[in-house]
Amino acid sequence: MGYLPTRLRQHGVLRKMVRDVQLTMDDMIYPIFIVEGENVYKEIESMKGQYHISVDQLERLVPQWQSKGIKSLLIFGVPDEKDAEGACAYDDNGIVQKALRAIKAISSEIFLITDICLCQYKSDGHCCFFDPQGKIKREETLRTLDKIAISHGKAGADMVAPSDMMDGRINSLRTALDKNGFEHLPIMAYSAKYASSFYGPFRDAAHSAPAMGDRQAYQMDFHRASEAISEFELDVKEGADILMVKPAMPYLDIVSKASERFNRPIAAYQVSGEYAMLERGVRENLIAEKSIYESLIGIKRAGANLILSYFAPVVQELIEKYSE
Ligand code: PBG
């Protein structure tokens, strides 16, 4: 026989030698939900194993996360009070800003990323402002997003991640950051963010479900792949440093296209619905725990350099258990 594909599968050492990808904790970003108040460490109903956390708890939690190999956090703020302007999003004493300062005081090593959007802060739960006819007020939205990013920069963010999907936001953010002394602050753009049902558990967690309508007027239609390419092109042209695809598992074709075509690192966000599905499947013994590891390897194989996942705190353990 000539080539036998199973030849390379006979010895464990060789199997590992010929792998295309591997997963390490350097790839992982852990998204967390910070709330107002004190002594809050409350499990999120829709995302078992994930918590609403008040700032005072971080002193205990950050070292715990670090001991599990976590090097980077994506911070989501869940404020008590929302308003029509979403003003608490750029308040220097807002929830994300407080969390940034607190974490930086606990550890100078951990890398902090913030989500730049309005939906958690605005009473109507939308990512942008609308005029009375219901059309997106782009300029006004962009100016507010700029203010949020600058205020996160001042509070200590190491990278900002705009998730609003407004046209022109990367250019607008880059310009605003540069003007305010943040030329070196990288932007990880949620470039291909689809209007997905997989965000359901997150909207529960972040209290950010839209009060009326949905996000189809600004997030992408999941019947389209080619549109993602234009979104990536625009974001690269406007100065994005990292391109993100979101969700991850049902969008691996998009991850793969992005990594083949663009000379920027690609991030994939395994979102709340993907987490909830896998977490419950494993908890109820419908699927083996190894499937979580397999899902992350699949995302890497598709071409992602970075993965945002709520599983981050268990990934080190998964690698130890299942990478053999
Ligand atoms: C804010 C934002 C959302 C997510 C990340 N940033 C919600 C949304 O767009 O509705 C979803 C993350 C997840 O589902 O885990 N715009």
C-alpha cells in the first residue's frame, strides 16, 4: 500500500507531532459581568457557572482566575440605572471604569478589554440612537461611542472592543483615541457580528434585550457570508487591529474566510448561547465534557488566533485532561 492515513495515527507522540493547531491559555479571553453594589456574587440564571460580580469581589476572584491561567478579561458593565442617553457608559465613575481601576490595582499583569456599546446603558436596550422616524442617528451614536472608549482608556483599559456595528465606528474611534493620547490602545473590532439568537442568555445577564424591535437594522443577516468580507475590509481600512467574528461555532466559515484573506489576527466569540448549550449538555450528561475542548479546537482550526469564551476558567483543566 502507498499512503495509509492511519499510519500517522498509531503512536500518541506522532499524533501530537502532526497536529495543525493547539489550544493554550494565551488564546483565551474571559468575559465577565460587573454589577453595582457590594457583596454580589450571584449566579446568572441563563448562564450557569457565570456570575454577576460586584467590584469588591474582584480582590478575591482575580487571583483565582489567574491561578486558572487566565491572562485577559473582557469586561461588561451592568449598571443599575439606564437612561435615554446611556450617559453612565462614559461616566468616569461608571461601573466598567470602577472595575478597570480595581482590577489594575489588584494585578498589573492581567490584560483588560472593554466592550464598547450602548445597549447595556440605554433604556431602550438598543446599541444606537434613533430619530423619531426610527432611523439610526449615526453621528450622534459615534460621538457617544467615542466618549465611552476614551473614558475606558483613562480608567486603564488595555484594548477596546466596539460591538455596536455602526458604520464608520472604527475610523471614528481611532481618530478620537489618537486625539486623546491613546494612539497605542488597540481596537478589537466586532467586525462580523451577526443578528443571532445565540445572544439570548447574554441579554438576560446584561439586561440588554431591546425593549422594542430587534437588532436586524444594524447587526448582520446570517444568510450572508460575502457581506462579512466587506465588513472586514472596512474595519482593516479604518484601522482595526484585530478582527472578530461572532458567534463562533455556527460561523466557522466566516472565521476561515477572515483568516485566509486578512493579515490581522482573528478573534472568535463563543457566545452565551453556545456556552449555555454546551454547559447544560455536559451537566446533564448528554455529551461528554471533552466536547467543550473539541469546540474550542474547531474554532482554532477554522483560523481563529484568539477565542472569547465563558469556558475560559476551565480551559487549562480541559487542556490537561484532553489534549493527549
Ligand atoms: C453588546 C454585546 C452583546 C454581546 C456582546 N456584546 C449582545 C448583543 O449584541 O445583543 C453578546 C455576547 C454573548 O451572547 O455572549 N452589543
